[in-house]
Amino acid sequence: MVDTVTLESAMRRLKQHVFKNRLRVKDFLMDFDKLNSGYVFPNHFLSALSMAGIDRYLTPKEIEIICDNFKVQRDATLVMVDTRSFLHEVELVFTIPHLEKDPLVDVPPEPAELLDKTRYLRSSRVLPADQEEAVGALLERLGDTCLKRGQPVKAFFDDAAADDHSAKLFGHVTVPQFRQVLTTKLDWVVSDSEMALLVAKFRHDDKPEFVNYIAFSNTVDPPERYCPPQ
């Protein structure tokens, strides 16, 4: 079942992407608003988001909903996108507008609601029900193997992540590195379909070629155990 896309969910995902990548969306919109009017044509708005790489993260439906929400009727025949309102909403993830007028206001160091504080403790990714059941059983099996062998796995992944040729994305290894650690370093028997399940469960939200090995390790290393979502 596909989750229903709402403006709230689409904007939340957009803000997550903008915040985590320190993306200046305004710079891309300015190319289409040379007079700084605060309005651009809808097709230019979509082009700016594409130039910013947002269309590689949000779905077409999410982008469509966002665009439609900020459209305004400028006259009887002219529909444009209100980029000032859009940017005001998006850039709240970085700061509070007009802070100079109230310098004593408490500014949070980061928009905590946009970051999963448990992302290195567990995977918050929820797969389809049949896959959740399968990956839950698989993680239970791998956890039992760790317990019986007395062999925590995190150190093996740390070595792979420290390799000179590694991408150095904190807490993550590439999918081939993940596979190599499990099948070669740990000598675990994991089928291709099981490997695909693990990658789907623990992959990076924005960079699917990376696997969050810290969350995986905390799930299977004793004494932690995987608890499927309720």
C-alpha cells in the first residue's frame, strides 16, 4: 500500500533534504527571478528544484503538491509560484527570520524534528508487511549467530569504513562493503534475497548505495534484539 502524499509530508521531506545537505534553494530560484519579484512561473519553479537536485529525492507527486500549494493567481490569466512564501517556509530549518529584531529569542541549534535521533541505534525504515516479517526473522537469526559466537560485528564494519578507498560517510559502508563483511569477514551464510532485504532495511535515506552499519550492528550485536514495528 502506497502512503498518501500530503503537503505536510512532502514539505517535511523537502526540509529534511534541504537541512541535511545545507541546500540553498534560493540560489537556484534566483536564476528565474532576475527582478527579485518573489514570483516565478510554475515550469521555472520545477526547473529550479530539478537544478537543485530535489527531484532526485522527492517524488513527482510530492513536488507537484508543493508547487500547487504555492501557486497564486496574479491576474485573470497569469498563475505564478510565490517563491517568497515558499522560501520563508523552507529556510526556517536554518534560522529564524528577522532575528535581529529580537536577539534574545532562543534559537534551537538544529530542527530536531527533522532528524531521527535514533538513526544509529535502529532502522526507522518500514518495509512492506511481508518484507518486515522476513527481515525480522533474518535479523533474529543473525543476532542468535552473534550471541552464540560471541562475535560483535561492528568492529569489522569499522575496519571497512576506515579503508583508504572508503567514501568516509560516517556510520555507513557501501553495499559491496556490507556484503563483503557479512559473507567474507564474518563468514555468514546470507542469500542474495536476504542481502537485498538487509540493504532495503538499513540503507541511507538519501544515498541508497550506502548501508547504515551502526544501526545494523546495534540490532544484531548482543544484547540488542530487533523489534519489528507495531
